[in-house]
Amino acid sequence: MITIENLRKSYGKLQVLKDLNVSFGPGKVVSVIGPNGAGKTTMGKCILGMVLPDGGDIKLDGQSVLGKHAYRSQIGYMPQIGRYPENMKIRQVIEMIRDIRKDAKEVDEELIGLYNLKSMYEKRMGALSGGTKQKVSAALAFMFNPRILILDEPTAGLDPIAAEILKSKILKEKKRGKLILITSHIMSEIEEVADEVMCLMDGQLKFHETIAGIKAQANEERLGRAIAKIMEED
Amino acid sequence: MNKIIKYVFYDIIRNKIVLAYTLFLLLLSFGLFNLGGSPDKGILSLLNLVLLTVPLISIVFATTHFYNSYEFMELLVAQPINRKKIFMSEYLGVACSLSGAFILGVGVPMLIFGASITGLYLLLTGVFITFIFVALAFLASVITRDKAKGIGIALLLWFYFALIYDGIVLFILYAFADYPLESATLAMTALNPVDLGRIIVLLNLDVSALMGYTGALYKSILGSLWGIGLAFGLMLVWAVVPLASSGRIFSKRDL
């Protein structure tokens, strides 16, 4: 579904992605892990075209996405820190995005309902707590029933109930054959929702394995320990 | 694109600065037309004030607006919309609303006090100046990510075009007074949109007779309809070049 080939990106002198090669298939939840600053968010933003890579290619169903924009209708994105126009109300933001995406056939308002966002519709984005903003981000990411979801630390800042709602939504969408990329640091959460783990380190692919594979390789029952073991090995 | 412009307009109207700008221009124009005996005198005083304030307000407002719309643009960039479209919508939204305020604030008093065709030139000049300085503001905003720096660059640009440039021209004129400078002066005028606007309006007022040899040269070149077309064409270039280069920078940067 998504193939990343020799992706390179540097911010000034800092090289964030160094010839990254990886591919993801449909119907999978892939957890992207790695130390802070390993390039997880940059990879997601490159797929979305928010960050323009210095070299390499990103292909969606065999077609390069660089310099294009229409393909983004197939991707739902939930940023790490949602930033919204401060003086717009929740209702206005959601209505605006729906207005812009009028051509979308299917509109999924499940998360708006589950998060009870309608009761807060008249609140200004600038007055919202970080968690509520995350709820809006999540609702927007899933809204147009995209084939691919890129969720950047989706549960950070969400209360336990909201996090559970999101996790079950992720699993539900996976069953519908979607590809879901999640960056996260919480191992228990990864174990719950992910099928595969992709580890980035210093801008390169450290490993990309199924969870069972990782556990077998490290001979550990707990995912967190298994990953720590593999990362320490080399 | 129309949809995005709609939301940019909506945002601008809500923060009321454009409304205050319209009222300020209305007050200014009414006052000056009341002071002067004839509408032409009013236009002359208005010209000097407009050429000082319109660039300043356009460039400062557009720069702050650009930085304040960062979140809005970030939100749209993740959607299937071309970045150039987002940028152009922001530009047209800001430039059109400021021009609208100008046309309303200066045009209505002109109609009431019955200004001549020169008034129309002043209006056109004001609109062009607005589009030019909004483009320059966007250029200053895409060059740097730091809001304070961006506004600093914008203010410097205004200082340069509104004040410093005239000083430089005067200095050159005095330093090389022994040489024929007519065509050089003309070329130097083309390098500053504010001066271009000033000359377009002045040449259509009777005062151009007071401008000496250079004035006569201006009159012979820019006094005709062809010359005015050329002057407006140059102003168009002044709007398009910074706009195109800032659009290019914007579509190639990381958000």
C-alpha cells in the first residue's frame, strides 16, 4: 500500500531520515517506535506531504505521491499536538473541513458522538484543553473514512476512557482493511492494538517485525522487554 | 479555492481591524475634503497620507495575519488541497478585504464630494499599493518562521519604500546635479511602487506644472494614457514578482 524508498530528510545540518526503506500493507496496525527525535513524526509528515523530503520516494499503490495532493483524501492524520485556529469554534472547524471535503462519499461521525463533542460545539478552540483538542483531531482523522490513518501519539493527553474509545475504533477500522500507522511510546498499548512494530533509530530502520516475531526473537514474554533487548543487542 | 477564501474573509471580518481601517480612511477622507476648498486639493492631501498609511497598514496587517493563520494553513495542508491554492486564497483574502476597505473608505467620500477622474486614479493606485504591500508582507512572512523577525522585515520594507528610498533618490539627484538625470530619475521611479503611484496621481493634477524639467519629462512620458498604462503595468509587476516568489517558497517549505 505504502512504500518508502531511500527517504532522506535533514533539517539544516541535522539529518533526521537517512535512506529509509520500508513498506506497509493494508489491514494492519503498524506501531512506529523509536527514541525521541528518531524521525517518527517526520516520516508521517513526509507521507502527508507536510514535510518535503530531500531525496527518495514515497509510493501509494505504486504511484509516487511527491508533489501531489489529491491522494491525501485517502489519508486521515492525527497530529501529535493539534493546532487549530484559536478563534474558531469546534463546530466551525468541523463544518469547515466537511465543507472543503464535500466530495467525500461517506462521513463517519462515530467519534464525534462517542466523545460527546456536540455538547462542546460552541467552545472556541483556543479555550480547549489539550485532551479535548486531541478528541477533535481524532474525530477529524477518522471522519472521511480514509484507507490510511496516520496517528501521531494518539492517546497522549487523552483520559483513559477516551483512550479506550480510540483503541476500539482503531481495531474496528483495521478489520475494515485499513492501514493504520501509530507512533507511540506506550508498550502495553502497542501490544493491544498493533500487529507489527517498526523501529526507527537515528533515521534508519532498526527492525520491522510482527509482535509475535519480536517476542520469539528476544525470547521474552513482555513486549517492552523484548524490544529493549533487541535494541540493546546491537 | 473559493471556499478557502470564504473562510479567510470570515476570519478577517471577525477581528474587526479591517473595520477600524475603513472607519479611519472614511474619517480621514471626509476631514480632508472638508478642509480643502476644491476636491482636487483634498485629493492632493489625501494622496500624501494614503501613500504613507496604506502601505504601512497593509504590510503590518498582512504579516500578522499570515503568522496568525499558521494553524489554519497547517490544518488545510493535511487535506487534499494544493498548497499553492491555500497560499493564493490567503493572499486574495487579505488583499481583497484591505482593498475593499480602501475603496469604501476613500471612494465613498470622493463620490459625495464629487472628485474628478483623478480621484479614480487615486483609488486605483491605492488598490495596487495594497496588493503590492500584501505581497511583500507575505514574502517577509515566508522567509522566516519567527513572527517578530517577520514583522521586523515587513516594517523595514515599509521604511525603505516609504521613507528611505526618497532620501536616496534626493541624494543622487543633488550629488549628480551637473548631469542630465531625467531618464535616470524615471528609471529610479519605476523601482519604487509608492513613487509610481504618487506620480500617476500627481500628473493628473494641475500641480505637475510645478515640477520643473523632470516633471515635464514625466508628463510627456507618463501623461498619456499609454504612459499611465505602463505605470500601472509596472505596479502589477511589483505585485506579481514578490507574490510568485513567496508562493514558490511556501510550497517548498516544511510545515
